[in-house]
Amino acid sequence: MRTLLKISSLALLCLMALASLPAHAQELEPRAYSPLPSGLNFVVLAYSYSSGNVLADATSPLEGLDAVIHTATLSYLRSFAFAGRSASVSVAAPYLHMTASATVDGEFRTGSRTDWADARARLTVNVLGAPATPLSEFKSYPQGHTLGVGLTIGMPTGQYDSSKVINFGANRWAFKPEVGYSAIHGAWIFEATLGVWLFTTNNHGFGGTTVRQDPIGSLQGHVTYNFKRGPWLSLNLNYFTGGRTSVDGQERADLQQNSRSGLTLSLPLGGPHSLKLAVHRGAVTRAGADFQVGTIAYQFRFQDSWKK
């Protein structure tokens, strides 16, 4: 039971890092490539509070943006066997309420908005270690070193209007291939993940402009300690660079070379229920979004009925 509770909290964390953040490349995802038993399902309902410069757009005339965003995210993850290895697929849909103030063309303005942001889907497959294992055998499996690959897709499903200064959607597709490594030593887990965000062109930017963005490379590192009876605590760090934008062919001076840091605490609540608390903020921000995030998420886990 202790092992299973740790596993359920892991899936919750993967889902929340996928959907709750308002900017690409800034995810902090501990335990994203640890194996899961095959045939499990996870439903997550999360609330995130974000404040700071969180929605600056390449074509926006905003200056001094100060925003507060409340995000409710509904997510689903399923674990399964793929080519004999542990794998998972997940989807997440965030709904946002924002209040903000900024200077627009020399005039100070305030306002609020509520709508959907872009949905995301993600596939992960462990390619070394982590063979596909049913729940009945998972507790006895000796976990050690694992190597996995993943693909996250950002879909243009969120609110977008090229006549509006601020939008919750990006009006483009985004793809993030990545590779992740995990090593377990006693109660400690050490992880590293390397990925790159790739973006399609937004041909309907603010005012009818064409917006392109260079790829953003990201590197994450995590150190996690597993307490007795299920809880775990993780220190999370990342670094990301790239993402320079151009508007109608004119490059902007917005190359990102930033890093973020945070903590994540996972708490089993008994049975199929668990809770996650996470905070993170900018450690170094030279360009792009600079914000603070706090998240609380509840997860419910259930097994395929035919595999019970």
C-alpha cells in the first residue's frame, strides 16, 4: 500500500506540471519518468494561484504588466504497457480567471477575464528499465535506474482573439520532445530531464501580425526524499533558454535565459486519494514571464475493473 500511494502521488505531479503553468518551458516535474503499474487511471482536480508578469505576448503593447491568475485544471492520466515497457498518456484542460493592470499605449488600464486556456496532451514511455508490470506484481519489482522519452503537445483550444491585447490561448501548436533519467538510491530519487519546445507560426497575432518563436531548450533537475508511510518532498530546479520571437519578420530582444526553483510535497490521504502542494518562483529571469505559482491538487486513482 505504501508503494502504491507514492505511485498515485507521482501521477498527480506529472499531470499538474503539464497543465497548471501559464508559460512554456518553465515546468518543474519531479518523478515524471518513474514507472507506474499498468492499467491504472488517475483523475486530478487542481487549483493554482499565479502572480507576476505571466501573460506577456510578443505582439502586445503592454508595459508593466501585473497579473493575478486563478487556474482550475481537470486532468486524466492512464498507465499502460507499450512494447513491454511502462508508459502513460494524459490530457489536461485548464480554466482561468485573471485580473491584471498594465500600461497600454501610455494609458494605465485594469481589467479581468475568465476563459479556457490551451489544453495539453502527453505521452511518456520508459525505454530502459521499468518493464510493464501489473499492480499485483509491482510492489516486488526492484526499481533502480530508468530512462524514458516523452512528447507533450500544446493544442490551440484556448480563448484567442487577435484584436485583444491578452489571450489565454496561443493560437498555435506546440510540441515538446524530451528524455528523462531517474535513479533511486534508498529513500532518495535523483532525476534529470532534457527537452525542447517547438512552435508553429501564429498567423493571426495582435493587430493581424505574423508571430514566430524560436525553440526553447529546457533542463530540469530534481532531488526527492521518500518518507515512511508514503509522503515525499522534492527540491526542483530548471534552466531554459531560447524562445526569441519575431513579429512580421522583425526580431525582438526577448531571448530567454532563465531558471526557476521550487518545492513539492505529496501527501497520501488513504486508499485511492492523495494531495499535492507545490510552490515555485523565478530564480533568475532575464526575459519573458516572471511569476510565482502555488498549487494544491486532489487526485483519485482507480484500476481497470477487468484487471482487479
